[in-house]
Amino acid sequence: MSLHHQYINNESISESPINEFEDIFENYNANPPSLKEALIDMFTSSGGGNKASSLYGQIISKVNKHLQNTFSSIQKKYPNIAYEDAQIIASYTCELKKEDYNYNPYKILNSNLVSDNRENGIRNISKYLFIFLKALRKLNRYYPDKNKKYLYRGINKQVELNRDSFDNKKIPYLQGETKFFWLFLQLQSILRHLLNF
């Protein structure tokens, strides 16, 4: 898996990969969940049990309508991508009806990744996260600047540049350090650009 997270307490900061939660994904390699199973499971665990099938229907309808017109051009650009992979990726960017806003897949996924009980959060989205990351690996890496392998992201938080005066309310940044974020930062707009959504 390619996500990392950061533990912060009063004394120290340490990075820890999502591989610590590998046991959650163990069975999915042999028997990967379908998009339907993953979405319904994610909607149900987020409190939308009664609406889960209807929410899935909204998403798959929008996704298939879009892919009907664009899949051939997507496949020319990314020959390794299957229709199911494109469905999975497109489902992440899909917007539900206004009254169902809290069930947008990108919203559920990111809120579970940053939840206080991260292990429980990952369990809630594990099926979807597994197939989503697997599909994303079939795309080329995207960097806005072809000469530098960086993707910049603005944040609306205060930062702390000095570890000696570390303040829990500020995000610590030191020159030369690598930072990992749990959220899929700006992924929605990047995917729309890459796949012409």
C-alpha cells in the first residue's frame, strides 16, 4: 500500500506506513471485492444502510454514462486499464445528489482515513480502498512540472518550522523532511484531468 500516516504526541513525531494494517487487506488479494460490494459496504458502514443500494445505483449510472463516451480514449492513453478499473476510479470522483453529499465516495474515504480511530476507519473502507489503490496503480504518475518530480499542495493550517518549539496545533515541517498525508490530496481534480472526466 502507498499511504502513510503520522503519529503526533507532545514529545515526538514518527511516520508509520499503512502496512501496519496489512491484515485488514489480507484476504482481498485472493478474492478481490467487486465495486458494488465495496461501495455498498462503505455506504453501510457510514450510516447509509437503508440507502446503500440506491446510492450505488446513482454512482454506477453516472459512471457508466460517462465511460460510455470516454472509455475508448482512456484505454488508448492507458492500455493496461480495464473497464472495471475505470469504473472504480470514476466512482471516487462521482458527485451524488445534493441531499446525499455526505455519501460521496471521496468524502467517506478521506474522512475514514483521518479518523481518530484509524484502524476502525480503514476497516470501514477497506474493500473500496483496496480496489481503488489497485486501479490507481495502472495510471501513469502525474506531476504538473515535467522537470521536477513534485506535486505541490497548499494547506489551510499553520505550519511550524522549528521542531524545538513544536506546537500540537501546527503542522511540523523541516527542510529536507518528507511528509506523508492520509488524505488523497487534490486527487479528484487530477483524476478528472488524467481521465477526461
